[in-house]
Amino acid sequence: MAFDYDARMVWLDDLTEPVAPGAGYPLCESHAGRMTPPIGWTLIDRREDIRPLFASLAVA
């Protein structure tokens, strides 16, 4: 999950590589699926419809 305060947007991307400090927040599948943005914000889900069953050890 990452966000842009000025644009009032939150987006979800597939977790394919480790998240750099300050560049976003990793979320598990369950929490990402229940994510709701603050009132007045837009949520953009950029994750693939079919996600891999396993993540690489660098991400996990």
C-alpha cells in the first residue's frame, strides 16, 4: 500500500519485491482485500487478478 496525501489517493500494488523504507507499507492479502480509504480519498487497486501462491523469500 502506498499513498499520496496531496492527490488523496491510496493504491495497492502486488508485492513482488521488498518495500523500501518510506516507499509504502506491505499488507497481507486479507488486509489488502479489506482496505478502505479515508472519506474523500480514492483507492486504486493495481494488483493482478490472479496472484501467485508464493512470494519470494526476499519479499516474505
